[in-house]
Amino acid sequence: MISARSENPPGNYDQIASVVESKMKKLGIVTKVIECVPKTDANTLLSIDEFAVEARQWLKQGQLPAELLFLLSFTSKRKTIIGRLKGKTSKPTLIFNSHLDTVPKGEGWTVDPFAGVMKNGRIYGRGSNDNKGGIAITLTAAEALINSDIELNGNLDFIYTADEEIGSWSGVGFALIKGLVSGDACLCTDGYTDSIVSSFNGYFPSIITVQGKTVHGTLPTHGVNAIEKMTKIINIYKEVEKKLHETRSKHPTSPETHEEYTTVVPCTIQGGTRFYIVPDKCQAWIDTHLIPDHDPEIIKKQVLSELEKAKKTDPDLKFDLKMPLTAKPAIVSSEAPIVKLVQHVSEGVLGKKLPMYRMTGLTDARFFIKAGIPTVTYGPLRTDNAAHAGDEWIDINDLTTITKIYALTAKEFVKSENA
């Protein structure tokens, strides 16, 4: 799988889809490849409820923010593979989820990133951990169940998705909105080795374009400096953040992560043409990452209220603000049967109970949770294994151990009609 390149962008899935589907068929798993072409399926994608209701109109008018227009301009097929290991009856159904794509190769490699180099108990390569190791875990767990002649009462389903690294909309989001995937619980491999994830941050970006007035740089009082006005807007966002820091999340992150508050992160800023000219335009992208204790719609209203106040006191503050999408925080109850089962099984394998933490980023899991499918995120990620960096690696012992936990969890979950 590591040698089957699936960097995203560009997101060419032909090689990796062929490798994974071939393995699935050898195991007797019934497979289907879902193809989404963002450019032609744009309206379907924009009907996913994470997108603003105005997004389709923005697309029609050519006003969709460039970053999202880029995502929806892909003409290549985004391939997602679904499969089923059929049981005696249709219930219960457990889903195994991993993603096919990786981030680009990047810099900083001391080994061939696409050779799958094995040394010192590790496998090195782009995607070895994030998330091709997860695919290996789920298919090897399935193979163990098959070779053990374990008769499943319900189904064991698989979904290996496209485009998780750029938002998941054309992968799992597309599959779910098309009604192609359903189940009673899900195990997502895009997680940590020493804990399970039971809650996720929410997220919304703000794309802001400030309009100023260009004049000669030696006559600044005769113009309106768009960069200065953008600074004012960013400071308003940061003031809102200060108020939000009065609430510490009741859903803790791991000690290594330790992000316990809603955060506002200015990510990009572009403005001006050259020195000696007062800039008349400035654009910024500001991310807001929300703890589950905060409602994104309330936070948006707070931001908009403060911006309107600023406009009343500063008539030169003119801007266009778009909030094109919102991923709501996602929470799985600690009482969910799949949560308790993974903790029980992992304690038997590891000799310790895995703690439950919150993940600050987004994964496929949020879509399953939103669809009413309780999802546990547990996988081979460690803080030092260079995911998204050079010399990405996965521990072979982790592969083995987590595979045991997945196989035993599936065995216990799918054998019961009342899971």
C-alpha cells in the first residue's frame, strides 16, 4: 500500500484502490467502488449540512472562496471502497473505517517514502501510519476472523475513504448522503495507540476580504489601509477568544495535546501590492476550533455582533465575510456499547484500560457520529511517529496489538443480536 501512491492533492486513487480491493476480494469480502467527481457532483457535496446554505449560490455566482472552489474543481474520480463480510443476519452491523489518501510526500526523508522500509521494529513510508496502517489493521483483523472459522451473526462492513486529508466531504460524506453506508457502530482507525477518542472538536473558518482605499504611501491619511483594518478584525476575533477561554472543556484532550479551550487561529493573510502604496485590499482566513462545550452558531453570532459594533464606530471598516462551512463538535457517550466493548477488549489485550480523550482535529468519524452511528476512534498514531512529516513510521508491535483488539471487538460485537 505504501508503494501505491495516493497523495492528496492530487488525489489519484487508482493504485491504492486496486491494491486494497484486490486484498478484500481475496478474503471473500463483497466490494463496491464509489466514485465522486467533485466538479460534477458539486451540488451533491454542497448539500452536505456542514456547508452554508449560501454555498451553492456562491458557487453559481463565482463567489465561492478560492480554497473551497479548488476542492470542488477536481475532475479526477475520488474513489471510496465499501465492502461487506456477510453474517447470518443483517443485524448488528459493525463498520471498520480508514482512509486511502495521504498528505503529499513533503521534505525531510532519510529513506524512500514509497518503499515501505522496515528497520528497528518500524515500517517507514508516507501513509504508513496515517492511515494505511489502519487499513492493514482492519483487513488483517478480518482475515483472522475468517481463518478462525468464526461465524458472524451480523455483518462486518468496511469503508476506505477518499479525501479525508482535505475534509472528507467527497469520501465518507458523499457515501453517507447517498445512503450507501449504515451500521450500528463504527471503529475508525485514525486515532491514537494509548487512548480512544470519544469526542471531537468542531470547526468553522472565516474568509474575510477588507476593502480600503489606495493612495500614495506618503499620504496615508488620505486613504484607507486595508491591512490595518484587517488587523482590527483579527483583534476582534482574539477578544472573542478571550471570553471563550472562560469555559474549559469537560471533555479533556490527552496530556500530550492539552488543548482545553476554543481557539481562534489566523492562518493566512494577503494584502498590498508593493511598498510606498497604501493597500486597498486584504484577505485573511481565520480558523475557529470549538470544544464540544460550545455551540458554533452562538460563537458565530458573538463574532458578528462584535464586528457590527466595530463598523458603527469606524465607517471606513468595510469588509465581506463568508463562513462557508461548519463542522459541529461530535460526542460519543461513554455508555455506548461499542465504547465499553473496546475498553473491555483492550484491557484484556493490553492489561490496562484505555483512557477516553477528545481529538482537536477532524476525521471521518464525525460523519458517522452525525449519522447516529456511535464511533470509537482508535489506531496506531503516536505523538512522535512523524505523521504528515518526513520519515513517517508505524510500530510493527502496534500493528499487531491493535489488530488483535479490532478482531476481538468485531467477534464480540457481531456475534450478538443485541449489541
